[in-house]
Amino acid sequence: MGIGALAALLSISAAGAEEIDPAALSGLPPADVVILGEVHDSPAAHRNQAAAVAEIRPAALVFEMLTPEQAARVTPDLRKDEAALGTALGWAESGWPDFAMYYPIFAAAPDATIYGAALPRDEVRRSVTEGAATVFGAEAGAYGLADALPAEQQAERETGQMEAHCNALPEKLLPGMVEAQRLRDAALARAVRQALDESGPPVVVITGNGHARKDWGLGQALARAAPDVSLISVGQLETPPDTAPPFDFWIVTGPVDRPDPCAGFKAD
């Protein structure tokens, strides 16, 4: 580990998150599970993830972006060929950003087993109306889905869903959107448990910052289901936050130049 990376890590207090330089990703503390958050269309975030994965050398990689069926298609030969792997995964039709940003993460751990945590769209849609616990099934209680959220957290999460959807959602949909997010968190945690059981630690998770946060993301679901598993979370933000974000470590990557995502909702 370089002097700069070591200094960055030594500056982290036990009380909460601290900002680190990307160089510090070469010396993250050991843990059973390392969650590497992202803004999905940020090239810098994916470069950082690939660098961290190369250093961690995980036994398994869990991707938010892949279903279990897609993950099962990944073979050693395909992982040597970016175009062939992208085609086998059907990435171009998936709706996720350019595979060229994600491929280096696969290449950084050529021997890691690949797991997918994405759910069928119909299950996610059902969770909006029927609730996450109903859709998740028998293990819902183990992952905390049978419990109502604290009122303050519920309100904060509904506000976040409204803002993420350009303040264009009917308010009556907001509780259901939160349920869908809880379902995805639990599905990620379930995939991590499977990876730990089958491949052993360390396991690295590639996911959006919303799932990577430790106060209510997949880390909370995993802590309920597997309390003895050690976990650290890294968030990657485009701008400096006003308050300490809910990660163990966080990096400011800088903003991506993108069209206004809310342009379609604005009146002429």
C-alpha cells in the first residue's frame, strides 16, 4: 500500500464514514463482504471498482445488474472476450449503461465466481402492490422484510423515491416503491449469503449507492440474516455531501456530463 493510501485509511475514525482517495482502495480493511457502490453511468466509479476488485481478489462477485440465470452463463473463456461476454449476458438489451464500463470489473477477478441478484420484473412490480415480504417468500422475516420500517425512515425513503423519479410519481405509489427497494436489498443479501456459502469470502458486491448504504441497504438485510458476517461499504458520490454519508468509506468521483434525466417530465 502506498503512503497516501495508508494515510487515508489511518485517518478513518471508528465513529463513522470518512472520505478517502481512490488510491486507498488498494488497502481496504479485510472483511467477509465488501460492497462497492456506484452511480451507474459513472466511468470513474467503475474504474475505482475494478481497481478495488483487483486488490481484493474476491472469491465471488455479486452483481446487482445480473439475474442468477445471466450469471450462470459466465464462463472462463467468455471472460477473456469483452464482446462475447456482453453478448452472452444480453447486456445491450438490459437497460444498464455501456458494458465497456463494467467489463474491467469482470476481468479484474478472472477466477471469482459470478452471482446475480436481479429479480424478474414481474416480481418487483408485484412487491409494489403486495409488499416485499409476500414476494420474497418464506425467508422474508430473516431479512427483516416482515417488520415495518420506523416512521422516520419510511418518510425519508418515500421522499427519496419521489426525488429519484423527478417528483412525478403519485404519492400513493411511494410506499410501494419503497417496498420494491427493500425487496431488491434483500435479494442482494440473499445472493451474498449464497456466495459466501458456496465460494467463501471475500465477496465483493457491485451495486448502486442506494443498495450500498449501511443504514438501510443490503447491509442491513444481511446483518439480520447473517449477523456474524463482517462487512464494509464504499460509496461513490459525484459531489461532496453536506453530512457524513451512510458508508464506511466514500469517494467523490466528480459529476458525469449527462442529459437532464427529468427533462421529459417538465412542461413545455
